[in-house]
Amino acid sequence: MDKDKQNKNKKRPDNENNNEGENSTDNGQTMVALTFDEYDALEKELESLQAQVEEQQDGWLRTRADFDNFKKRVQRDAARSYQDAMASIIKTYLPVADDLERAIKNKPDGEQFAGWVDGIELIYQKLLTQMKNQGIEQVDVNPGDDFDPNIHEAITQEDHPEYTEGQIIDVVQPGYRISDRIIRPAMVRVAR
């Protein structure tokens, strides 16, 4: 019997060699025979890799959702900060608006006119003080100054006998700045 087993074992490698030649595919690739253990190991590895891919994809989707939520939160916070800043600034000017409203309601009839004008001037000074407390300053522009397009906006160019070309004739509307940043340029008439 031992001889029969040896003969069968000798025949198997020859058969496997023959089968490999028979099992080769048309494109020149050879099929590989796997044992059940090898097949099971590869199947487990494939399942493990698929699980990793799903886990990575899930993590990527969660990260993307977190980032989208972060962007929305930042936009919402920026809008809220802007509204808070505007509310804070407006609150400083509300007393001035109230004073102007009271002054308009109490327009003088003749002799009280001088006191009313003084009241309006005080309100104007109060407004400038509030703006200065917020860091807003009026741009210092006077007739005769040279025109600077960085801080001035020319609304007209006119011939004028008292001023040379490029000099400011008149300030139509004052300009304002915060620190070195111009908020609004001064509107001026310029000599040509």
C-alpha cells in the first residue's frame, strides 16, 4: 500500500503541472491554485480592507460635515459680531439723534433764535466728541491745501483767481478716518 500512495503522490504533481497549462487564460495569465486556508486568509484580508475603507470613508464624511458646520458657525459668528459692533456704535450716537430731535421740535420763533443755534452747535460738538471717543477723526482739510487723491475726492475742477492748479478751493463735505484708514474722503472743489 505504501507503494500505491507514493505512486499517487508522484502522479499529482504531474497532473497539477498539466492542469496549470490547461487552466491558463487567453491573455497569458496563469491561474494559481489556492488551498482553502489560503483562500480563507485572503477573503478575511479583503473583508478587513473593505472595513477599513468604509471606516475611512465614514471618517472623511464626518470630517467634511464638521468642516461645513464650522464654516456655517464662523459665518454666523461674523454676522453676529458685525451686528454687535454696529449696535454698539449706534448706541453712542442715539443721544445725539435724540438731542437733534428735541432741537427740531423746539424751533424758535424770533428772539430765541440765538439760543437755539447755540444748542445745535453744542449737539454738533457732542457728536464730534462721541466720534473721537470711538477713534474716528475728521480729516484736516483747508482751502489752499494741495489736492491729495488718497484723502480727497474732487467733485469739481474750477478756474479760480486766488488758487493755483491742484489747490483746494473749498471743502464741500468733510472726510473721516480711523487711525490711518480713510473711512470717507473729503469732498472738495479743486482749482485748475
